Amino acid sequence: MSIKAVIFDMDGVIIDSENFWQRAQIEVLAKQGIAITAEECESATKGKRIDDIARLWCERYPLNISSRQVEVQIVARVCDAIRREGVAMSGLDQALRSFRAAGYRLALATSSCKQVIEVVFDRLKLWRWFDVVCSADEEPFGKPHPAVYHKVMFKLGLEAGECRVIEDSLSGFTAARRANIETFVVAADYQDAKFAEALGRYPTLDELIDALQPAFA
């Protein structure tokens, strides 16, 4: 079965925003008198939907605000940071151009909500590139549940074997694999054993595209 589409995760794959999410969580909890670390955010919340993130912190610590208020405050801080500081991940432009020139359709499957997607797409001028944009925020369950990937395939009108995914988190990787889509991992910890079943593992999009270059010839 030939490949017809490439599905991107967003945070950490398209935009260098993981630090924004960590910083926002640290700041929101700090206002509640709770000190957490970037490492805690990385291990507990990377790749997850904002309601799942907020619920986790509310269950773990005695906060004086609701889970919904935690969500709103984190998203507001992340959006503000993206508007002011957001930059594309290395190799994104080359990846988009290479996949599109090779005839692949492009889709997005992110845990981020619509508000964050719009800020990212405006900041990086991405609207013209993607045929389908889906958020796990609109599904019954977020990643690692495969719902958002099933929705993307439905909108594309394609089967799992006709798609490839690019992910950076264990949560996203698990979601894609549960949807039976072969997945490339592009992440700083790409060599970690948790990604052993990936179709390919690379530190940057540049190296992924270099590895796939023969397919674009």
C-alpha cells in the first residue's frame, strides 16, 4: 500500500513549544504555592491534552482553583509565549516542502486545543500547508488514546497503511501506534528504548528528511 499522507504532531515537532508548556505549568502552580520542576512536567504531562494536564495537577496537589481555571491559565500563558517567542523546529520548512513536492497530503494531529493551534499556525504561517487539522481536545479521549489519529484518517479518507506519523512524545507515539500507523520519532531523547518500535528515530526533522531523501528523488 503506497503512502499518501504524513501526519504531524504539533508541540515539539512543528513548533519549539515544550518549554512554554513547562513554564506555564510551573508559573500557574507557583501562584498556588506549589513548586514543580520542568522534569516533572516532562515526565508527567508531555504530549497530553490540557484537561488531562490540569486534572493531574489538581489530583496531585491541594490547589485553591478548579481544574478548569488551571486549564485556562496555562493555555493563556502558552499562547502569549508563542505569539512573542514561538519559532519553528529545525527543518520544518524543508520537511513541509519535501513532503508536499513528493505528492503527500499533510495533516495535523495534536493534543493542543483549537486556540493554541490557531496561534501556532498564525505565528508560523502554516495554514496553506495542511489539508486536515485535528485536535484531541475535540475527542472523547486525548493521547495516548488513538482517537485523534482515527479522526485524521477519517477526514483524509485513508487507511493506516497509507499514512505515516511524526511524533516526539511517548504519549503521541503510543496513540499513533494504537491507531496502527507506522511512526517516525523526532525528539531529543530519540534513542530512548521507549521508542524502539518506531519506524525511524531522529534528533531533528533535518535528519529525518535527509534519511528519506531517496524517496523524494
